[in-house]
Amino acid sequence: MRYDAMTDAIGNTPLVRIDPAVHGLRHIDLYAKMELLNPFGSVKDRAAWTMVRPLIDRAAGRGEVVELSSGNTAKALALIAGLHGLGFRSITNRMKVPEIKDLLLLLGADIEELPGQAECLDPTDTDDPLTRMHRSLAGSGTGHLHTDQYFNELNVEAHLHGTGPEIVKDLDGRAPDYFVACVGTAGSSTGVAAALRQHNPDVRVIGLVAHKSDFIPGIRNIDEVHEVGLFDPGVYDAIETITADDAIDGLLTLVRRCGTLAGPTGGGAYQGTVRHLRAIDAHLTERRTAVFIVCDRVESYLSYLRERRPELFRRPARGHSTRTLTDAEVAQAPSIGVDEARTWVAERRGLVIDLRGPFAYQALHIDGSLNIADELFAELLRGGLPFGRRQPVLLVCPVGEKSARYAALLTRMGHPEARSLSGGIIAWRDAGGELVRD
């Protein structure tokens, strides 16, 4: 098979049957759409090329491609930009997977790590970094190609005209009875669902989102998906939640039993699919067919896996982790409201530790607070308490969820003076609490 360019190799990925001995479903044939076999390694290759292709000619040699992405879309766009002599700029609210950042830098990408909307920036401040970014993209004559994956309908069309019809073709002209998809930008799930329903209006589409307290690369939680312009809840017959543990368990099954080097998103898709279908399968008397997508490859997520399952790499489990907390411990985490926190801050009763990223902290923060980003704070706690047990500590995050978990962990570690700001910086701001900029 010969191509003139790597982009010609995008699509036509295989549909592979999963052995029933692995998934245990008796009446359902389960297939995986192997999007990890796209030339740049993920399902995002399709959307990246479809979005940027109409813009290439007018920017050749003078501009750069810009996207709000820290993952597979950024990787695909960086490679495509390089093929056409363009630069690529990734804008993101902190990259959480080191391998992806290193790869983007290797590809020559520029990376701007900015805070997200949840980190309480002032949208009326023209010096706000996010405002500067949008102003830059909107400026005339800049040469920027903003692919805008969260709102660009071409993201959906890539799968409406590509991924979905390929599934139907490989099933001998039939749409599956069930299609299960993880929801990130919502492009692939929306496009594939529309294509499948053209052949079978009764196909059931299940969307999978991440548990609120978990981070799963490529999957958004239920609050985050509502911020995505392409997300339409009417696309899905049901939306279900999966955890990071689900994603890793599914990944291990695909890697060890199916010969598939799937990443966490594919693992989550497999695990969520089997869990959803197991109850249905028990009552079926006729054959049914189900499809899920293996979105990308595992190699980019080894640090993610090592962090959460060190035993897989023959390393001891890390101590003092918020991931070991029970729901009861988190629910009982000591916290204080804004009024008490105001008094606490005014009287300088102890440390105020702001767990947000440095950009958000620099933009607006409680006067006198100390910025230790949550990832760094987690590392500090693994070695034991970084301050004395008699040192009062007030923990602050955007909405009070992360700070509550750290307050619960400090309590478990024997610190009697740790508190979480209930409602976080947002509650403080909404109550008229003073925020300063250094």
C-alpha cells in the first residue's frame, strides 16, 4: 500500500473481535475499533486533519496552528503542521502527562500552560493570560489557524463520514446494536452515533465520563462535558461514570489478553462497555453486536500508570496518597466556611496553602497565601508531614474538592489543625472576599 503523505494513511482502521473468553458475554459479539493504529497514534488523527485541511493553503509558510489541547489532538496537529512547514502552539491548563509534553516539545511545538476556567480568573481583566490568548487568536493578520476542536463541527464530520461508515462496512452493512464511547471533545461519539443511526435508528449509544474525583486522560467528567460546545446530551441513550481504576483494569485486559497496546481511554471504554452489557446479556436470547473505540496507545501513559499502580512496575506502593482515602474520610474532612476563613486569615492563625496552578495563583489569590500546586503538595506529603502538627493549615482550591481530600489525608496522618475552605476560591470570591494580585 503506497501513499504520497502520512495524512493519506489516516482512517480505515481495523475492527477487531474481542474473544468471548475474555469479556464473558454469551450473546453479544464485542468489537473494538482500533483507532490506535492511525498513523499518528490515535482517533484524534481524523479530526485534526479534517479540521486543519481547509486552512492549510492560506497559512503555508507564514503562520502556526493553535489548539487548546494537551493530548492526542495536539500531537496530531503538531505532526500535520510540520508536514506543511507550519508551527504548532498547544495551549492548555497544565499538562498532566509528562510523556505527552515531552513528545510535543520533541515535535517542535510551543506550549503555553494556562489556568482553566475553574481556576477563578477575572474575565474582565485584559491582562488575564486567557484573555490575552483569545485576543491574540482573534487578531487580524496573525496567521494563526485555530482549529477549535471543542466547537468545530468538522470534528464531528470526521467521524460521521469516516469512523462510523467504516464500522458499518466492516459489519457487512449493519450498524451494531450498541455503541459505547468515552466523551472528551464529543466529536467521535457524536459523529459515529449519527452515522450508525442512519443504518439503525435503534442503536443504543452509551457515553462514558470520568468520575468527578478522578483524572482519566482523554475523558472529561460530567461537569466538564457541559462546557464542550459539541456535547449534546441527546446523542446518548445513557451517560455512565467510570473511574481511573476502571480505565486501568480495562487497559490491562486489552494489553495482556487481547494483544492491544491500548491507553487508559481505550481501557475505560472496554471496562464501561462490558459492565453496561453484562446485565443486558443475561436476558438476551438472540445475538447482538457492540462496538467500542480503542482511542490511543499505552506508551504515552506509563507515568500515569506508575503513579497509580506502582506494583505493575515492581515498585512499592506510595504512602500518604489521597487516592487511598475512603468516601467517609473525605466526607468528614474538617472544613470551614468563608466567614470563619476571613477571621482565620485576618488574624494570621496559620498557613493558607493555595493548591491551584501558578498562573491562577498569580492572577488572583487570598492575601498572604502560599502557592503549592496540588501535584507538588502530593509529593511533599508522601515523605511525611511537611510542617509541624501544631501548625494550623488552611487548604484552598478552586471549589473545595481537592482541598477537602488533602485535609482528610492530613487528618489521617495525625495533623489536628488542617482545614479546607468550603467552596474554595469561588465561594470566597462570590462572598466578596478580597483577592489580590502579586
